[in-house]
Amino acid sequence: MNNQTIIEANNLSFKINGNKLFHNLSFSLNDGEALHISGENGSGKSTLIRIILGITKQTKGNLENHFSKDIAYLGHKNAIKDYLTLEDNLLLMGLQDHKGLKKFLEILNLNKYRDVVVANLSFGQQKKLALLRIFLNNSDLIVLDEPFVGLDTETQKILSQFLNNELDKNKSIIYTSHIPCEIESKILEIR
């Protein structure tokens, strides 16, 4: 396969209130590659993701994005409506008629909770609901901020295996994680 560069960053820096969050970060990501952004709490991992997505502007440096399709993104907040049922959330996410939905509801053990108000689900079950956006994505780039937090060991394995399969389909992945996972990745350490 012809691996094209989809993101190239040169000397990215970001300041908040005059203080450097990170300085002179350079990296690139090609089709079919994963980038694991790591670092201590408060080092700027989520900010870097927002810069990559075009939500936040870097203070200095150059970032070139060359993605051609939609991005599948899940931040560290689940972005679900906890006052609605699981089924209502699927409707809001536009996933209710997705051909793969039934399969992933079974894999994630969510089928029996379709009529349950999301606020009554555990944090891990809520995270699984939010992850359906990723499991049912149709994009070239998947961006995840701490996707393994709140998941049991079995679901962490399911997510890792799914992401590795996406890499095999020549999709690219950017993620932050403090939890060890089995994804072959480039590592960008923010200090």
C-alpha cells in the first residue's frame, strides 16, 4: 500500500497564560499508523489533540493535515446524554440503523440496556456506549483521548483488537492513554 503522510507537525509549541505547556514538538503520521501521545497529567496531551483537530491553534510551529474523510473522535468525556435511554442516544448519534450495531451491542454486552436511562448505567457501560461511535466509524482517522479509562480488562482487549484491525485497513489512529495497550504505535512523549 502507498502510505501517504496525513499529518506533519514541525516545532509545535503551546503557551497558556504565558506558560509553556509544550515546546518544539515534531512528528508525522502516515496512513495505517498509530501515534500514542503520552505524558504526565497536565503535560498538554488533550491540547495537542485539539490542535491536530483544528479546535485550538498552536502558539508556534506548523501543522499540516491531509485527511480526506471524516474523523472519528472521542474525547475524554463521553458526549452522551445521561437523561436519555441508551436507545435514544443511539438515535441521536445516528447509529440506530447501522448494519454493525447489533454485533457491537452484543460484543459490548449492551443489548439488555437499550431501554435503560444512561444515568443508571455504570461508567464503564456509558463508555462502551460512547465507543460505539468508534466501533461503527467510517473514517480514515480515529482520534481518542484516554479511550481505555473505565473499561474492564476484556473490553480493553476488544478495543485494542478493533483498533489493530483498523490499522490493517490502512486507517490511522491518534490516541492518549495512561493504560498499557496492545497497539503497535509510534510514541510521542510530551514532557
